[in-house]
Amino acid sequence: FIEHSTTGFDKFADHVEPYTLDFAASATGVDAGAIEDLAHRYAMAASAQILWTLGITEHHNGVENVLSLCNLALLTGHVGRWGSGLVPLRGQNNVQGGGDMGALPNKLPGFQDVDDAEALRKFEAVYGVALNPEPGLHLTLMFEAMARKDLTGLYIIGENPADSEADVQHTRDLLRGLDLLVVQDIFMTRTAELADVILPASVGWAESDGTVTSSERRVQRVRPALTPPEGARHDHEIIGQLAKRFGVSWPSSTPEELWDELRSLSPMHKGMTYARLEQGEGLQWPCPDLDHPGTQYLHAWLWEEDLGGRSPAPFSLTNHEGPKEQLTPDFPLRLTTGRVLDSYNTGVQTRGYSSPIRSGVDLEISYQDAQRLGLTQGERVRVSSPRGSVEMTISIEKDQAEGLAFTTFHFPELVDLNILTNDQWDPLSGTAEFKAAAIRIDKLAGNSSG
């Protein structure tokens, strides 16, 4: 498989020579025997998948982390076959669908490049406007442009950066400094509270008609179960009305008509009619024609004797590099953040029904760190990073690694956690290094434990 379907293996093998098992154990804190055992299990399995979430991507080198996982799949042949592959798990039911529809700064719907002149002409003919052939800015670059005053207006749909961004106090200052902030949302988020104009939207999964696309590229129909409250409109209605007021006459369209327009423009969706989506469990793209059954897994062609003129899959030369923000005597602990089962992101969608047992946000630390710092279970402390401080409650966890602290970011109204996080970002993806901030923990004067 490596000889037939990949390229660059020899250079890759030379490149990883210094990354020995002992090096990996030292860098990760994971026992060398456990790493070796997992490597053998993965390599020898009849089929195997690698699934990941933000623990891989929310680093200054998150793209290289993902490429390293791709290298593992190519090394073992766990790609292009049933039950194998690489699966980035999405946080919500339609994050994949957002990317598919062109909600990316460098892509048109169907992942067609914005600088592809032929694709651009096709979209311009249907949309009736000239489109910019230059890739746009991702979120992190937008904030840098706002700091330079090159970007003075922002239109936010369904996002809450005033709570979700790293070094969030700086983010809020930038949002307040805009000439115009428009927010289209279903909740009065902290971002909406900063807005000059609020456009009330309908709920995407309970009040809307259309489709969603899952992490496995499966397009499924959704239908409204509730009627939106008075004054709330569907997203496509809001955008259509704005276009009209900008002088572009788009006809009023149903969700199915909008979907058919997409099918006419995106080859990978062409065979997915509403009638077909109504049957069974939806269809997986690419689905290029009406007779196509959908594609259960990608890259099967890597196992074909004739690659059909397609280039073999390349190995990537990635390097190990620790977090940008180094630990110091003033900030000796590493903070990582993540989700818990019953909550999602900044909590605006979930805090109304998240666990009643959770009455606060705990900072989970190891028994060893608690002993060294003289901290007890339930004690209130001040947690500081180079960007600011918050007060939290200590939770001592027997399985927590020494030197590492963990907490969630779901309850900013209780603990404004992203004041602490590090906004160093990956130069390719623009994702901030949420998973690796340097912190210290201080006792509060006169506090009591328990």
C-alpha cells in the first residue's frame, strides 16, 4: 500500500528517526509501554479509525497534529476502506454542513476554490452579482484587522465570540470598538448585548425546514416542530431581505428551491434531491448523479490497481513543538479546557437544561498539586494567567496528571474562563491555543474550604 498509494515515505522515515519511543514518552507523559501497545493494536487491527475533537486542533500547531494522524493512517493502510479512516468529530449536528455550504473564507459551496475562475463565473451567473476572487479572512485574522482598524464592521450569525474567544477581554474591547456590529441569533448572548443591530433568527433544529450534514458527510432532512416566535425569521429570509435592500433581487425561495440551486452548483451534491433525502437515513456526499447511492467512505481509489491519474497520498513532515506559552515560576501549571457531557461551548444553548448537580465551575487538579499548594477539596482560589484572573473552586481528581489543570468553558456567567486562555494561534487554521495556557493558583485571603 505504501509503495503503490503513497509518496514521500523515505523522507518521512528519515524525518521521524529522532522521535523515538523514549522521546514520545518524555514529551507526552504517557508510559512507553502503553504507547507501544497501542501502536501495535492500531497497526495490526483489521480496520481502525482515528477520531478526534478540539484536543488535537486547539494548539498553535493543530494542523500538524492532524497531519500526523493522517501519517499514521497512511503507514497502516487504515484509509479508503470500510470501517477505517480519519474522523474529525464536529461539535454540533451541522458544523460539517456549514463548511459544505461555503461558510469558509477560501471556499465556495461544495468546497470549490474562490480563486477558481471557472467556478466563480458559474456562481456569479446564478447569484447575479460579481464575487471577490480573493480569499477572505478567518476569524483570528478578522480580530487582527479590527485591531488595525482595517475592519470596522462585523455581521455575526449564530456565534458568541464575546464569550468563546481566547483572551476574551481583548476580544470584547475589539467588538466594542467597531463602527457597526450586527448580530443574527436566537439568544441574547453577550455578543448580542454589544450589537448595534440585532436580527432575531429562528432555531435551526426545531423551527426550520432544510437539511443538516453530519461528521460522516451524511445529508439529512430536518423539519420544523415548532413555529418561530413573532418577530423571529428564518436565516434565509433575513439574508434574502438584506440582499433586496442592497439592490439584489433574489426571488423568494423555499428551502427546497435553495437546495436545488445548490445542487446545480455543487457537483458533490447534484444527485441529492429532497425526494431521495426523504427516504431512509439520507445520503453521503459525494453523490454526483440521481442514480448514485452516495459515498459511504472516501479514498477507496487508493486501493485500486490503477489510481486513475490521481496523485498518491503524500506523507507530511511534521515536527514536535511544545506550547507557545512556556511555564515559568510565576505561572507553573498548565491549563487545558474542554467540554463536559451535558453542555456545549459558551452554554447559551444548554445552560437551561444542563445538570442541576453542577452549581459551579470547578478547576480539576491532581492530588500531588493540591498537596504541594496546600489546597483542599471545594476550596475557593484565584486562578491567574498572564492575561488576567478569575475565582474558582478546587476539585481534586485522583486521575489528573500532575502539573495539569482542567476546567470547562460552558458557564462564563459563573467563571469568565476565557480571560485566562492563550490567543497564540495556528498560522494555517487560525485556531487559538485554548489547550495550553500557563497559570498559577493562589489561595484567597480568609477563605474557607469545604
